[in-house]
Amino acid sequence: MDIVTEGLVTKVEIDEVENRVRVYVAFARNTPAHPFTMAVNWPLQAKIVREMVKVLEDKVGYLEIVDDTTLQRYYPLEDDLEV
């Protein structure tokens, strides 16, 4: 499935000067607020994020994937950030 056509990617911000890309996804907005549904959707959302990273990580210097409603960061995870 194409995640853009399906409406999961809602916005892409590109900073060509710093070679940074921020992709906003509509995971929270498209997931009913029920614990079971959220638990079932999490593995699928994680798979989508992994596939996005696999496709984009070699093309941009810095990639960030963020939920467009909650602003939860899906990538990079806090553990992945350099201090």
C-alpha cells in the first residue's frame, strides 16, 4: 500500500540547506482510542516507520518522523540521538 495515497503522510518539511527532512504521519488520528486497537496497530505503525527509514535514510542527512496530532517522535528514538 502507498502510505501517501492512504493519507498517513500529511506533511513533509524539507530543509535543503541543512539536508533535513521531517515527515508528519497521521497515526494517532487514524487509530481509535481503545487500548486493544492501539495495541494491534502499534506493530503495523512500527513496520511503516522502519520501511520509511529504510527508504529515506541514505537520501537525507537527518530524518525525523513525527505524529501530526500528538507530535510523538517515532524516529529517531531518544536512544538514537547523539548527546
